[in-house]
Amino acid sequence: MSTEQDNWDYQILVNEEGQYSLWPEFKDEPNGWTAVGPIADKMTCLEWIATNWTDSRPVSLQQKMAAVTVI
């Protein structure tokens, strides 16, 4: 089933924790989020996220885990 939102163009947003989100391109970005990647249809944006968001852990967790020394 198709919805009106399927016909919108989206922008891809990322926050400081490295988490991605789709956002309708006609809306202002919410505080704490930055536009990255293409402005495109929903499927193109989802494909871009799948290709570029290779570690879904928040950046703070990635840093903490990298700092742990394995004995």
C-alpha cells in the first residue's frame, strides 16, 4: 500500500551519536541533527543509509568499547 509520504523527497540526517534518520526535505532539520547524503525518494535514502551506516552502535558506546583493554 502506497502512502503520500512515499512520494515525498527526504533528506538523511545524522546526530552526534552517529545515528541516522530520514526527514522530509521540506521541513527544517531538528536541533542536534545534520543533513548528510542525498535528498531523494525514500528507497534511495534507505539504501544510502544501509550502505553508509555500518555500525549502528552510538558513537559514545563505540568509544567506550574501543577503550576497554582485553586481557
